[in-house]
Amino acid sequence: MLDFSKVIALALTSLSFYGMGVSTLSKSALAGEPIIDRNCRRHERTREVFQQIPLQNQARILTTSSFQVNNKKYSLQLLKFPNSTGVLCLWEPNARLP
């Protein structure tokens, strides 16, 4: 049976991991990170792009996973938009797929 100190230690450890996960998923965009729109297109960070693409149409990359099929490399990205919708983008390293 667990004693009180082990329960407290386990709860604090779980809370720490939860806090790290939330902070990782809610990180703000880096200065050099491109802007990604709803069609999985990347745009350079310029004043004109910020005016053309509204903030609700700018995605944040949550995760990227690479895999290989028939000797071709692909990547799958999960994007999150400010209204909590998610989009999956499939692309080859040198050319994006529709």
C-alpha cells in the first residue's frame, strides 16, 4: 500500500509532466518560423503576409512525423489553428503534396 509521501510525490511528478506538455504545445511561434496557412502553404514572415493572411488562418506546427513508403520519404505534420481546429499536411521533403 502506498503511503502519503509516495502519493504526494507521484501527484507532483504527474503535475510536472502535465505542465511541461501544456507549455510545449502552447509555445508561441519563433521569429524565423514560417507562417503556414490552411492549404499547408508556407509563407515568409513579412508585414505583407501578416496583412494578407489573418491571424485565425495562421497555423502552429504541433508535431511532425517522417516515414518511408516504396523507397520515398514523406512527412506528416499536425497543424493547429487558433480556433482549435487541426489539419494534417502530407508532404515530400522537397515538394508539398496537395
